[in-house]
Amino acid sequence: MNIGFIGLGNMGLPMAKNLAAAGHQVSGYDPAGTTAEGVAVAASAQAAATGADVVITMLPNGKIAQSVADQALPVMEKGTVLLDCSTIDVAAARSIARRAEDRGISFLDAPVSGGVGGAEAGTLTFMVGGAAESFAALSPLFDIMGRTAVHCGGAGNGQAAKICNNMILGITMIGTCEAFALADKLGLDRQAMFDVVSTSSGYSWTMNAYCPAPGIGPQSPADNGYAPGFAADLMLKDLRLSQQAAQDVDADTPMGAAATELYKIFVEQEDGSGRDFSAMLPRFEGRSRS
Ligand code: NAD
């Protein structure tokens, strides 16, 4: 396929590289001038999108994704697909879908889970909203960039799945970290805490696979001085998207709201920015109840 790839950052660059390595013609654009082996450099977003069967975008937020879509859609041909893998708000995704549909272009919102490691290894999980036929047509590309792709329904549902997943993740990480900090103060050995919880009803991905306590459980960012991994800043971004969506549809998400507030304080007023989101554990350790 001829693929236009717009947004060659930490995630987009390795994804584009994997598509090129699998034999696709990839033309990439990023204003920062990043480029990768096998990826032809396009001079603009329009240049990358011109003549493409599929245009993939991997961008920081909904505002930028909408503006890039407005540049790409006019030069894309009818029957082609715009695949946005960025994490953006549901409303922005649905708005791009409507504009694409008006031009006879199919839009899929396909945010990912798995981080930079998953992008490099080609093991991402895609959660995809949009037409089932387009989802099926692009499955060879999902297979190259990822290990799992789930069709979640109509436009915006991929983003809905992503923010619900990450709201659970943020809430669970905070719960795991505050429980470790409490266990410390109660004199419970961390290894014993892990051995019990990871095999009891408190188990979770944040405890079992991404333990925030250094030296406990499988290797995680805690074992690397809390270098991300998944930065607290990105967790805050996703939690904010969850709260924006909750407001839009009048959903009651008190735990999501509390997690958003805690990550906001951590990132904006404390030392959380640039650290992994599991660095909530040293944060709680350094605090007392009052
Ligand atoms: P990044 O900041 O490294 O990359 C974004 C790229 O977009 C940058 O290279 C930037 O130059 C480019 N860009 C900005 N404005 C542009 C424009 N107008 N036209 C073209 N390109 C433009 O971010 P990232 O870590 O690659 O994340 C990309 C998306 O993936 C985000 O939505 C993020 O939330 C999501 N995501 C990231 C991770 C992760 O672990 N990094 C995991 C899952 C999802």
C-alpha cells in the first residue's frame, strides 16, 4: 500500500518504520524533521497524504489531529482511509469522521495501548472505531504495527475504549501506590505485600505487571528510577480526556475525577512531570495524613 504517515514522534516513528520494513511505500511528515530508514520524507502533511491509499496520523492532541485532517482530507481520494492513532477526545474524533464522510473518505479512530516499547516491537493493541469494512481492510497494517486490534463500533468508540481503559489504569495505579505506602507504615514487608496481593482479590495489572515498588515483581519503571515508561503527564492528559467525555455525556465518575486531580497536582505542582506515572508511590511515601 501507499501510506502517508503524519506525526513521526516517539510512537509514530517506529510505527512508520515497521510498515516500511514490511514492504509498504511510506511517505512521512513531521514538522520536527524526524525521519527513519525506509520512510520517504514528505515536505508537508498534504504531500504525505497525496496519492496515499491510507493516511495514518499519530499526533499530540485533538486540536492538532483536526487541523492535520483538514489539510489531508482535501488531497485524499474517495474510497481511501484516514486512520488516526493519536489519543484524542471522542468529540474531535467524531467531528473528523463526519468531515471525512462528507468527502467519501473512511475515518477510523484507532488509539493504541502498549507505549513506545510496543510501537518499536510491533505489539501495540489498537482499539478501533469506524466502519467494519475499513477495519477489515486495514487489518494487515494492524498486524504489522500491533498484536491485537479490536473493533469497538462506530466513530469515536476507539477513543471511548481508550479513555475508559486509562481511567481505570490511573485509578488503579493510585490505589496500588497508596496501599503500598500504607503497608510500609504498618510494617508490612513489600515482597510479602506483593506476594499476597498479586495472588489475591486486590491483584491488577499495576500490581502484577507494572509494580510501582522497586525490586518487587517483574521489571518495571520503578526499577529504573521511575524514568517513563508511561509518563505521568500522559496519564494526566488521558484522565482529563475521560473527565471531558464524562462531562459531555453527564456520566458520574468520582474516582476518575479524584485521580485526575491527584495527577494534576503531581504533574503541575510537584515533581511528577517527566516521571513515570508509577512514581505516585514515592509521592505517597513522602506524605502523611494531615
Ligand atoms: P510525540 O510528542 O513524541 O509525537 C507527536 C509528533 O507530532 C511530534 O513529533 C510532533 O512534531 C508532531 N506534530 C505536532 N504537530 C504536528 C502537525 N501539525 N503536523 C504534523 N506533525 C505534528 O508524542 P507520542 O509519544 O508519539 O504520542 C503520540 C500520540 O500517541 C499521543 O496522542 C499520545 O497520547 C498517544 N500515546 C502515546 C503513548 C506513549 O507511551 N508515548 C502511548 C499510547 C498513546
